[in-house]
Amino acid sequence: MRRMSRRRVAGWLLCGLLAVHAVIAGLAARKSDRHQADFDNYYRIGTRSGRPYVDYQVEFPVGAVAALRTVAPMAGTRHRFGVLLVITNLAADAGIAAALAWGWGLEAAAGYAFVAAPILDLFLLRLDLWSTLFATIGIAAWRRDHRGVAAVAFVVGGAFKLWPLAFLPLTIAPTRRSRVLPAATAAAALVAVLGAWLWIAGPSGFYQVLTFRGAGGWEVESTVGSVAMLLDRGRQLDAGAWRVGTIGAGVSILLFAVGGAPCLWMIWRGARTGRIGSAWAGGISALLVCSALLSPQFAAWIAPASGVAWAERDTRIAVLVALAVFFSNLVFKSFVPLLHGDPGALVLLVVRNVLLIVVAIDAARLLSRADRAPAAGRRLPAPPPARST
């Protein structure tokens, strides 16, 4: 009876929150035709003549570029393009909630909708919900033991932003079923996407994405960049982002590898221990902490993990992720004062980055101490473990 009551409450809460999301989307659509650096950049990519990556540099993987070059001509004008992108993002937002409900129940979906609501106006005006949608579908499919579907979803998500590829180890995690077919499916999908990317862009395409078009310097909102902003207010606009200091372009690739190691370990441990929400939160937070670029919209990558961790009764992780997403919203809404060195805005940025570090460390500690689940990723959800404190 108590479980049924919680499910009913979660259902009503989810419906109410999704209605709020729709209202926010309506407001975002009304201002989507205004001058915005990101939307203007998306439209240029979608309509510019020539060959992407070859005739002009692009910071997005091949799937995002293909989508933009499909949507922009279809829209016809910059105004309709902005509205169509908001509608597409709203559909992705609803899809994330649906995938969470399929994998972990209405409680997880409502948790995501609650955490994402304050910053949804930013998510709707960027591209990060696309990769988050496919990552969420993949993790939910893995949870339901549809590993072939999961493999394809992770690779498709990686074609929009690279980070969903970090979940590919889930396809070969121990299971009662054969791991050969999911691994082969993942390999075939990966070869297809990489082959198409190489055919379109050549090897330079990977370099442009990994280095954000060869940008030098720490983006001001990154972990290192936020500390540099406290010590040195000098900044410059480089490759579409405000940066501070100077770093070699190859450092971005090295940082990706440094953050990838703990990320992959946490995801693997999450699969073995049945705590995939904490693994998602901690692993992707480790990637973000080590990145030279850490824009507030990247909070979309971990927002669903809060709902999953809550459904799996890892309350502390769920709350920490929710706080990190909320402070990302505050950072976004105080960006102009931040560029002018406002102390309050700098404090908000440092707190957000500290929260991400805490999420990564706390998730790693939790996963290292957790016992192995008897059948991680089995088709039916396991009874929730005791709520952590």
C-alpha cells in the first residue's frame, strides 16, 4: 500500500513538473529567435556551404552536425530554426523522463524533472539534451537487460556528444546471458559512426572536437579556470568561449584521458554493484572536473543520475547532484557579472565546481565499498537497497 501511494504521488508530481517544463519551453521558444551565440553558431553550421570539418572547423561530433544540417534547411529561417530546436529539446526532455520511468519507475523520472526544472531554460537553448536522451535510453535498456539496444543508444549518443561512449563497458558487464552479441553490436555501431565521420571529416574531425577547434586556455567556468579567475581576471574569447590562461590544445585530449580513467572504473563498479545512478553521477562528474571546458549546460549530463540515485536509495549522491545542477543554474544566470569579476558570481562558480569534485569522490568511495549485486542489470528492477546516509 505504501509503495502504491509513493508511486501515485510520484506520478502526480511528474505530470505537474512536465507541465511546468512545457511552460518553460513556451517561454524559451518566444526568445529563441534573439541573438544568441550558441543558436547562431548552430544555424551557421546547419546552413553554411562547404564540407564540415574540412572547409570550416566544427566542435561537435558528426551526429550533431548531421542533425543541424538537416534541421536548419528544413526550418528555412533563423526564427523557425530556433523554435524547432526548442521543440526538439522539449521532446528529448520528455524522452529522458520516459526512459527513467521505464528503467527505474516514476520516482526516478519525477526526480529528474524536479532537478532539471530550474535550469531547463538553458537546456532547451543548447544541444546537450540530445546526447543525454540516448545515454538515458541506453542505461535504462541495460537495466532492463536489452544490451543490444543499450549498445546502439550509447554509440548514437556519442555521435552527438562524446561522453555517452563512457557507458559502453556496461554492454560487457557480467550477466547470465552471452556478452558476445552486445559487444559485437557495440563494435558494429561504433565502426559505422566512426567510418561515416572519417569519410566526412578525415582525421582532423576528431582533433577539432577533442580540442574544441584547437582552443587554447581554460574556459572560465572549468575547474582550473575558476581558480585562475580568482587569481587573474585576464580573459579572452577563443573558439566561442571565454577563457583564461594558456594551455596547449593537446592538453584537452590528455585531460579527457585523465578524467576517463576514474569514469570508466566507476561505471564498471556501478554495473557490478547495482548502483548505476551513483556510477553515472560520479563518473561523468570526474570527466567534467578534468575538462578544460565546463559550461553550465553540461549539467544536463548528470541531471538524470540524480533521479536514478534517488530511486536506488543513494540519497546523498542524489542530493549532491541536485545541488551541483542547481548551482550550475546560478552560474549560468550570473555569467555576465562573472566575466566582470563579481566576487559573488565567482563564489557561486567555485561552489559548483567543488560540488562536482565532491560528487566524484563520494561516488568513488561508495562504489569501492559496495558489495557486488547478484545480477546487475537484470531484466526486472531489484529491490532498492537501504537508503545511504
